[in-house]
Amino acid sequence: MTVGRWSRMFDGDAAELVNARRFVRDVAAGHEAGALYRAVLAMNEFATNAIQHTVSGLPGGRFVVEVERFDDSIKVGVVDFGALTCPVAADWDDESEDGRGLAMVAKLADKWGVDEVRVGRRVWAVFPDDPEEGAVAGGV
């Protein structure tokens, strides 16, 4: 069951990532620490990709962070404002210095995907709470 949905727009600048991470932590507080950590990590990867590879990172660009809370999971997404290519999880390569972020998210998430939206695309992932770890009050 959905507990709530939140979204916030950020400037397409890497300096905004700290604010985007704080936004996810604040609205998803109370979920199990591991799920919350993974959700913040995924959102950071999605937003970084939006800034580096889409119109969102151009001067005046923006990206939107979306958080949907469920009783037992967190869904995070980032909407970018368009690019010529679509995000894909590349094969893991231990020698590569970049390009592994989506593969990492794919391994950590219960499910993830990319949806075309009117302004660009939404990259999203779902992270279930781990009942073994228990809920936390707020701080990851």
C-alpha cells in the first residue's frame, strides 16, 4: 500500500546532489536502514547520470527526484529532460573506471526500469525493507 509520494526539482548541477540525497533521506525516514541507504545510492547514480548525460546537465537544466513510500519498500526515481541515448546497465567490468552504476543498481534493487515521459525519461528502482534489519527512525 502506498504511504506517500513526493517529488522535488533540482538544478542540474553536481552541487545539488547533496540536497537530493537529503530529500530522499528525509521523506523515506523510518524505513529499514539498508533499504534507505540503497535508495539514496540509486537516486544519486540516476541524478549523476542525468547531469552528465542529458539536457538536465546543460546550463539552466534541471532534474526531478521522485520518492514513493510503501509499507514495506521505497521507490526512487529521477526524471531527466532528455537525451539521444537511453540508460542501460552495462556489463560489469572490473577494469572500467566508470559505467558500472546502473549495473550496481540492478544488482541492489528488487526491480528497476526506464520509462519515457513527456519531458524526457524516468529511471527508477524499488528497494524492499529487510525485516531482519528492522526499521530506523531517521539517519542514514
